[in-house]
Amino acid sequence: MFNRPANHFTKADAIAERLWDVDGNPSRRLAWLFSLVVLLLFAVVGRLVFLQGVRNLEIDLPNAHVITSFEPIASRDGRILSTDGKLLAYDVDRYHIKVHYRWLEQPANKQWLWEQVYSRLSRKERRSKTKVIAARQQILTERKRLWEHLSQVTKIPEAELLQRREKIQKRVERILALVKQRHQKKKTNQQKEQLPRDVSGLQQVWKTIVTTLTTPPKRGEREPLIIREEVDYHTVISFAKLNTAKEIELQPKRFPGVRLQKTTERIYPQKTVAAHLIGYRLPIDHDVVTSRKKKFPQGDPLGFQVGDRTGRTGIERSYDRALHGLPGQLRLVKDRHGAILQSEIKRKPRRGHDLILTLHLPLQQQAEQLLDTVLSQRKSSENKKGTTTAGASLIVMNVQTGAILAAASAPRFDLSQMSHPTQKQWEQLIANKQRPFFDRVTQMAIPPGSVFKTVSAAALLESKKIDPDKLFYCQGYLSNPNRHRCYIYRHFQVGHGDMALRDALAQSCNVYFFHAAKQMGPLPFVTWATRFGFGQPTGIDLPNEKSGNLPTPVGKRIIGLSSQPASEKSSKSKEILSPWYLGETLGLAIGQDKLTVTPLQIVRMMAAIANGGYLVTPHVVRGTGPTIVKRTIGGGIVISSYKEPRRIPNLSNETVLRIQKALARTVSHPQGTGYKTVRLKEIEIAGKTGTAEVGNGKKDHAWFAGYLPAQRPQFAFVVVLEHAGSGGKEAGPVAKKLVQKMLELKIVK
């Protein structure tokens, strides 16, 4: 009946049910099935895209493994040149000859050998036992001939190459044994791990599923363990020359399993010339690289790797950041057999900055020859007496700028041996009693003797306590014939007679300065020595400069002065002060006692007198004008300027002029200590001799320091001969020959 009651909610439910009734709606069933298939296809296609596009290198072969490594691309360090453009240090290209481990191990790895055989034969040829055996024998023959060919091109005996191979193989086998041991330990620990007994069945099933999905497949028991070193190339020959590398590169069939890695070698063409000044570079060790990685977690700005060279001494050390080239970086992707699948340059190499020195190479060579000749002559004579010959030093410096033209230290060492020194060479150099590594220019701190009277004269003149023109009678000793004597009294038992200050300086009268020191006390000498730069580094751009020792009475109780200022009297406090004796004051006045100086400090002192009273900063790098380019820690570039010459405080022009005249008189006056051995007709020289007593039965140190020309000074110089005797007799002639060489080279205008 049309008018009967109806439940509309029941009808709606029926309609909804029919919508989900796939049996009653075949088209909907097909739609659901199609959607499921499409989703599966999308999953498969997405996986294929990921594998082929993103990780194509990692699945080159089924179950293959790839190794990603980084190799440095060699960069050249900056060159070092003399002021006239001569090369003193530079890099050349060299090559490390690397051989794949499978080509060097003995005997040949069986699995690798069969893989090589099968790779050379077709499927049909592999079925022929004869061809398989022939291919195997051919590979073994190639292995043998490889080492014969390497021996021929490198001139290294096969026996030595065999020793290198064995050394590499032993190292790799040790690593393999350790890895196997760790794997076995890990396997044992895994076997001991068991699920807790109270774990339910469902939890156990779930853990099994997770373990199965997340754990990589285990290596079969018969599949051998292979470590990276077994599929890598190992350096057998280091620093091969370009010709050798070309011969290997042009004949790859003669050198299977061989790779060339480019590197650089530091060359010092002048060998021993300026060895201390130039310095040398040596490879850094693993500890240094590790510490730099901690210091620069975001990456070393200088790109240091184990084996990279850094400056250890001299200019090579002082300007290491400027000289150091930034190595490039090469990314290599290899398969499980060590074959390179892909290479990519991640960072291009950048060469270091060149440095131009103030060094005048011909003058440096002449200066070193002078010292070598003197030491050779002394050695031949002193060996007969059973004594050991000491060293010597010589410096020439521009009085206006502080530029070093020559800085010779003897004995020296050969820089060309420092790139790859053998153990025997190291032992010989270190055992040498003459200490060839010791830089006597900047590190030899010894008593200066009478050369220091130049500073003492300034102290006397500026104190106003001594009339420089008043005559003082020298009897050869101060008060006791056995103490505080002049050199001529020690040897000839006579004194100098009447002396004014200029005469006392020119004739090196000790007694004159003893008398003045007794009247003045020690403080003026210490004050003026400090103002002239003694007891402190000069600031030269070389490492490990010594300050010397400038004794001071500050904080001590001064004893024995004729007239002692109130400021120098001992304190009335209960504190007990150590004494400062009169003998210390007298010794300081003539450059003795505990005073020690370096040759560099003395030549700087002479330059200050020569240029009118200005202290210059000695330097050996010229750069561009007064500046030099340096690389900062972050890799940036800054300009570092040398300090301008500074006026010595309270040093009057009158004092400088008086000292200049006295120093010129030392060489020009017949009674001057440098007249007989230093004077030249061609040019007027000013200077001061020094004979520094050492004690302990050893001979005195011989000094001569001065400048030239005397009337218009351009260059200051110093000559020091350890334990040679009289400054005038021994150092004077060397100074004279030095000036003659400077004239021959037309250095003096």
C-alpha cells in the first residue's frame, strides 16, 4: 500500500551500505584495485629513481660497496728571493709512485688473481683450462716485470723495492689481524645477548622483525674479510722526478697497478748560504694535525694534513703563514676492488706568497767565505794544541732602515740535506761540537768587551759628571796591579798616560772607564744600555732571538762607590737586600762581568750612533717598501708595517757627535786600536774593537763593530770570533776584508 508507514532512517542506512558493497558495485571494486596497483607502482618507481639517480654509484654491482676518500692536491709554497732576485728557496713538482696492494703483496692473493683472470677472458674462453692457466701465468709475469721496470726507471735496486713492499705488507697484515680480532669479539658478544625471559611472545616476534629489517646481511663464513688498505694504493717511492713520472705515465701497460700522486719538494739552490737566516721546512706529524683539528672544528684554514711542510727555523718559520700554500682537495669514489669510479676536485690548490729579502746574495757569500777561512785557519792550528775551534758571526745592516744585507753565522749546515735528512746526517749534525744549527747572529749572547764602551761613553757624557775634555792619567791599572787593568798593561806592563774621553774610547782605556764608573755608580750605565736596546730583543723578523743579559742594581744594596746618590743607598727597611759590588759596576762599564749581548744588538747600537741617535728595527724581509704581506689565521691578508726608527730618549746631538769622532779616531789615529788592522785608504771607517775576557782558561772573544763611511754613514757592521783572542788583531782584519768586498761589489755609494 502506498499509504503504509515507512522508516526513512532504515532506507538511508541501506543506501550507505550499498555504497560500500563492492560485490554489488563491480566498477567500484575495480577502482580500488587500480588505486592499489598505482600506489605500488609509485613506490617501485620512486625507489628506482632514488637508486639510479641518487645512489647510482653505490650499487654499481649487486652487493658492491664503495669507498669515498679524499686526497690532497699539492700546492707550491712561496719562493724566497734575495734582494737582487736570486732564488734562495722554491718548490718543484715531484711525484709519489703508488702501487695497488694486490700488485705488491707476496704471494699474490688467490681470489684477486682469479678475478683478474676472469676479467680478461670471455665466457667462452673461461671454459678452456689452457687459456685460464695461460692468463694466470701472464698476470704473474706482469707482476714480476712491474718491479723490474720500476727498478729501471727509478734506479732503485729490486732488493730495496722488495724491502719496501714487505714493510707495507707487514703493516697491512697487522691492521687486518686487529680488525679480525675486533670482529670476532663483536660476534662473541652478540651471541651472548639473549632476550629477557619475561618477554611475551608478541614482543619477541616484533623484535625479531625489527632486527631482521635493520641488521645488514651477515658475511658468509667463507667470504674473506677485506679492509680498505687491501684495496688501496700505497706509496713505494717518494719524490720521484718529473722525467720518471712521465715515463711511467706514457707506458701504462708496463706499469699496471701503479698510480702517480703529485707533490712538491723544497729546493734550496744555495745550499749552505744563509742557512740560519733562510731556515728550513719539515713535515708536520699526526699530533700537530690533531691539535689543529680541535682548534679549528669547522676546518683548518691552512688545510694542514699529515706530511705537509711547515717552517721550523729562520724565515721559513717567521713567515710560514705567508709562504704556506693551501693544498687542494680531491674526492675519490672507489669500488670494493679499489678501482676509481669518480673523482671530483672539491678545492683548488692555492700557492703561497713569495718573499723578497733584504739580503745581498754576493755580499752574504763573501761574508761566509771570510768566516770559513778564519775558522779553517784556526782549526788547523788549534787542532795541534788539542783545543776545539769555536764559531763566528758577521752582520751588515743599513743604518737608516735596519735592512740586513748580510748575516753570516759559522759553522753552518746544508739546507739541501734538510728536505729529506737521513738518520745518519741528523746524528752527525747534532753530534758536531761546533753546533752548526746554532744561529750566532741572533742567539749567541756573550760579553761584548770594549765594544760596549760606546754606550758607556754616552752614559758619561749625558750624566754631566765627567768632563770629557779633562785629562786623566792611566797608569795601566786602577789601584791594584793585579786587578782592573788595561789590555796593554796585561801584556806590556805599561799604561796609556794622559787620556781624554775621545782618546780613552779610541785607545780602549779600561782604567779611564773604571775611574768614571766609580764616580757615577751603575745606574747611568744600566739606564743608557736599556735605551740602546740591550737586555731586550731587537724585534728582528727571525725566530728565537735572545735578549742577552743586562745586570741591574735595582733591588740590591750597592757597595763600594766613592759617592753614592741617595736614591741608590740601601733601604733602611728590615728587608735584607743582596749586595751589588763595586766590581760589578766596573765590569759593566767595560762590557764585562755578567753583561751578555748578541751581535745583532751591537750592530744596532753602531747604527744608532751612525744615524744620529735613532734605534732601527732590524729586518730581513723587504716586501713592498716598508711592508710585507702576511696571511692571517683565517686565511685573509693583512699588511704588517715595520716599526719606524725611534729617537733614543735624551740622547743629545752633541753626545752623538763626540762619540762619532772618537770611533773614527779608533781607525784613523796611529794610536787607535783599529789603525793597523782596519784602516783603508779608499774609505774612512769608524768603529770599536773589543776583547771580551771569558775566564776558565779560555781565550777571549774578539769583536770589531763599526760603520762606513765615517763621515756619511750608510752601513753598520759587526764581526765576532769566539775564543779568538784580541779584537784588534783577530776581528779587525776580517772587518777590513769585509769592507774591501763591499767596495768591490759597489755596495757603498
